Amino acid sequence: MKNQHRTSIIVFACLLLVLGFLSYSVIDRLLNTKTFESVDRETEVFQIPQHPYSEKEAETAGNAFPLEYPEDGKFTILWGTDFHLRRGPFANRDKIYSLLEKAFAETDPDLTVITGDLLFSFNGKAMLSEFAAFMEKNKQYWAYCLGNHDGEYTYTRKQLASQLAEYPHALFSSGEDWVLGESNYVITLTEQGKPVQALVFLDSHDARAYAKRIGPDYIYPSQVAWYRWVSEGLGKVPLYTFFHIPLPEYKELWESGKAEGLQHDSKINAPLENSGFFEAMVEDGDTVATFCGHDHLNDFSGNLEGIELVTGRSASYGSYGASDFPKGVKTLTLYRNKTPFAMHTYTIDDWQL
Ligand SMILES: [Fe+2]
């Protein structure tokens, strides 16, 4: 009888814990998901500049950064995604920094790219400063496009974006005023100062209210127009494009069976409506590949209509993962004289971290 009583108390306590956790998750989602309900892909108003995109003007305005191609004709990008830096229990920030230190030593990157959800914190500013200081200490140039969780709590995406100006190794810009979002900018890879390839970064925002439910947000028409404007201004220059949330075409690619890799997340969390960015890239013809994060347990790539669509290997120490999906990073090696590129995945198992 006594034992029965004890079991009931334990079961009741467990139920309370589960209920508490579920309520917290729902309340947190409702309070902290930022939606852009005032503007949508039909109603956004913007004005494309009359003059063509000029690389020099963009550089002067701080919206583009040139990096000279290394002499051996190979440009190495260390690509990481969804670190979810935060404080509190099981935050594991030291593990992320160890992973990166190992990656710097092993791969000697020319640039590190973070495709969003770098932060997942009530004090995103402190986490961002810590990360930026770490990159300064390691003398590593880095680029970053915002994910849905970066500006989720105390600080807005705008506040976070303005914070990176003081770090010389952070190649980051909010972007042109007429373009929606906070990380729409370009890194131009140059040869003797002349653009030969470009990396384009886009803010894929947070979430939006669709007709029936809230879902991942999309790339807005002003961003699509900006992309076309930049691509036209740069001329026939191959583009490699980075953003956080997968485009609907990633889902199409996976469902076609032509992708290689893993889909261990329950689904591909793409926007519920298609805002036409992929179609614009196909029509423009300069995009070699796109790279996204967001779904921590997906890691696949494949070609759709001539564009290589790639999802990242997440190192989501501060958020969900799975024991059969080792965290990691990738290198992308771009070549001065050919496209596409070489890609290599490094996991914590490979490096025994
Ligand atoms: Fe995300």
C-alpha cells in the first residue's frame, strides 16, 4: 500500500513536470515568435534604385566586402549553422568553441559562414559579443545571416545587427534600407580587385501567419529584387547564396528522391507559400548553389534546375539534436577557375571531440 502511494506520487510529479514543460513551450512560442503580419509578398512596397548596382558604391556604403582570392585559386569556407548560443543548463558553449578551434586548425578557412540561429538566448547581445570576440581572438573573418531564433527574445534583429560594426573580422551588414531584413549583403571574391565570384547573404526572417497557421517566413519581393539587381550589376559572376530557412524547393528536391544525404527531422520546415526566390535565381542564371540551416537533423544536397541546394550539418549544442546525428561543420572549397565546388563534412566523431 505504501509502495503504491509512493508510485502514485512519482507518477503525479512526472506528469506535472511534463505538463509544465509543455505549457512553457507553448507560451514561449506564442510570446516570442515574431511574425510579419503587416506586410506580405503581395503587399510589400519598395523602390528599386534607378541606377545599376555598383560594387564600389556597395563597398563604400558597407553593404559589400571584397576578399581577394588566394593565389592557389582555392577559397575555403568553413560553414557552420544553428549553434544556438545561450546560457543555462546544457548550453555547451565551450563545446562549440572547441569544435571551431579544431576546425580552424584543420581546415584553415579563408572565411567562416554561419547560416543563422547562432543565438538562442534571453541575452542575445552578450552571446553575440562573446562569439564576435572569439572570432577576433582567432583572427577569423566571418559572415552571418540571421535565423529565426537570433532575434527571438530581449533584443530585436535590428539591435543585434548594429552590434557587429565594432568587430573588424565580422563581415556583416544589415543591407540596403529598401530591402526587408537585417542581413542582406554581399562578399565579393576578387582577383586583382575585380569581382570573379560572390557570396550573397539573405535574411530569411522568423515566422509568419499564413491563412491556417503560423509557419516559417519567406524571402520577400524586395529581397528578390535586390538579388536580381546585385546579380545584374556584377555581370556574369557565379553566385553562392546563404540563408537560414530552406526554400520550398528543398522539399521538392528531397521528395523527388534526387537528393543525397539525410532527412532525420520529421519534415523540411520550409515556408508554406512560395515567394518565387528560387524561380528568380533559375531565371537569372548566375547562382551555382544555395546553402541553408534551420532543420538540425537534415543534411542533404542535390541539384534542382541547375542549382545545387544544400542543407548544413548543424552543431546545435544549445538546442535539439539526436544521438545518431553527430554535430559538425562543413567546408566548401570554391575554385577560381571552375564551378561548382567541393564540399566536405566534419563531425565531432571524426575529430573525437
Ligand atoms: Fe531555425
